[in-house]
Amino acid sequence: MTSRPAKNSLLFALVLVAASLLPASSAFADLIAPQSGGGTPNAEAIRSLYLWIFGLGCVVFFGVGGLLIWTVMKYRSSKGAVAVRVHGNNRLEIGWTVGAAMLLVLISVVTFLKLDQIKNPPNSSANGLATPKNVAFASGPTKPSLPPNGRSLDIDVNGQQYVWRYTYADTDTNNLNNVFSYEQMVVPTDTTVTLNIRAQDVQHSWWIPELGGKFDAVPGYTNYTWFKISEPGVYEGQCAELCGRGHASMIASVKAVSPDEFKLWYADQKTAILAAEKSAAAARNKLVAKDEAALKTVPKSEAPAAAAPVAAADGKKIFVAGVPATGALACGSCHVLADAGTKGAVGPNLNTVLKGQSAAMIKASTLYPNKIISKGYAANIMPANYGTSLTKAELDALIKYIDEAVNGK
């Protein structure tokens, strides 16, 4: 008959084995583990590392829990029993301390072994797409991990509000003629694909769960990742960083096709880009030719003639004839002025009344005739509109002429 301690030890061992085997169930693993599909090694490594750590966590959880339940059940006492003083068990204390430390060492070793598979991309398979030496779009503070032979299909992943743009590197230095696509990236199977992840406006996050971990797309900074899909299909994801009101519709998609199908797709895209460039060039040339033809039919403009100088106001002419268009009456029709040859008798003889007067006095008597009335002459006879019927230049020319004619300047 098996002893009770042996039975308990066997039960405990069965609990540990069951706990360690629990993650191995594929259905259960699919329920708790990160998604994985397409056979890309980095996603598979992330998934297997997760399951390893989950399994070890189950060992700890069920082991400690099982031991606790076993201890409570084994050492329970009946009512009225006297408690026994226990001073500890050195071997047990050393055992669980060393066991916990060994468990951490095991997790660390497994993690570091898996990290190499997660971070460093392998070469493309023999039946994958033949790719040139990696052509990086830009270098940053971090450097991309490349396959041992340095060959990969390099794609620039640019996050924009609210769409992903994928630009395929080629062998020239002109990025404007590169093949590109939006939302769905097309890649060949069995080929190592390296990604340069960046953002154009705000922070985004590139994440297609079945192809590996998520990577932030940060303006002014470049993150790098990779995948190598062995199974054709479409793998869905989306931006995993809240980037604005269109965040929910910023989907991401990778379509894996055979290398031959990829070559056809790439050639079609390249042909469409070249056709668009030729069409744009033809349209530009047509517009240039139209502009040149229009310029030929337009006579050359002659240099504009110099503006004729404005004739200086003639004070004597204003005095003799006035400015009928504006209602300024001729001064000579009412006044005698020897220089002008006028002999009007309505007003005083200007040669006499203005002799020795200043130009300011002459101007004041012209603008305000009712304030300065010569002796023997009535008010309201001389027009008082010279300030409004003459321009400043005409008025100044008239006053200057009278002053010079009377005072001999």
C-alpha cells in the first residue's frame, strides 16, 4: 500500500505536469496567446516565448496554490486541539528560494534565446524573391537589423492622418518614381521584408498582430522591424495609437502573394507610374507651348511715353479771363490793372489800392472781399467763391501775378 506522503507527492507532481502542459493545447493557446499567422519567424518566436512564460507562470500558480491547499488539508486540526509551536524548516526555506531563483534564470535564458529570433531577420528562402542589397530610405539614431546577406525587400511605412502609405525602395536615388501603395502592402512570400516605420504628422503605431509586435511611428524618428511570410494570404491590422478623429478607420493590411505574382503587381505599378509621369510631362509641355504661342501673338509693349508735365497755372490768364468751367469770374472785368490791360470800373483800381500790400493781404482780400472793403465801394459786389472755384495752384498763381504786377517784383 502506498504511503500517504508518497500519494501527496504524486498528486503534487501531477498538478505541476498538468500546469506545464496546459498551454500546449492549441485551442487554449489560441485563446490566450498573441495571434500568429503566415509562418513569419518573429511572430512565431513572440508567441512561443509568451506560451513558455505563461506555462512557467502556471507552474508557479498551481504549484503554490496546490501546496497551500495540501498543507491546509493535511495539517488541519479538530476543535479544542492545542496548537504546536513550529520554528521553521531550513531545507524548505532554502528550497523555495533557490527554486524561485532558478525559475527566473530559466525565464531569462529562454527570453534571450528567443530575442535573437525576434530581432534579427533571416535571409530570404531560396524560392523567395531575389532582392538587391538593402537600400534604406533614411538613417536615424538606431540602425535597422538586416539579414546576414544584407538583402531584403525594403519598404517605407509612413503613417499619415488617417492612412498608411507604403513606398518600395529601388536601386536609384530618386524616391519620387518609387512604387507605392496605400492601406494594403503587397509582399512576396518566403522573402525577408524590412520596414522603416515613421510618421508624417502625429504619432501612430504600426501593428498587424499576426506578423509580430507593434512599433510606434513617430515624426522625426524611424523605427525598424521585419517579417517573412511563408503562407499566402491577407493579414489585417490598424493603427494602435490614438491619432485623431479618424483613428478607427486607419486600417493596415498586408497581402502576401507568390514571388511571380508580386513581380507582375510591381511591374504594373511601375508602368502606371511611368505612364502618369509621361502624361504629366506631356500636359506640362502642352501648357508651355500654349503660353509661348500666346506670347508670340501679343505685340511687345512699347515703353510708356513720359507723362506730359502739368502746365503751370497762368495767373495773368486767370485774372483776364477767369475760369468759366468752375465759375471763377475774371478779375479784369471789374478792376483796372495796367499790366493786364484791363479797365473795369466796378471795383477799385488795383494799381492804387494794392500798391505796397503784401501777398498775404492780397490773398485775404480776394478770399474774403466783404471783410476788406475799399472806401467808396459797397459790400457783396465782389464774388466770394474764389477759394472754391480755383484750385490751390490757380489761386497761388493769381495772387503771385497780382503782387508782381502791382509791386513790380
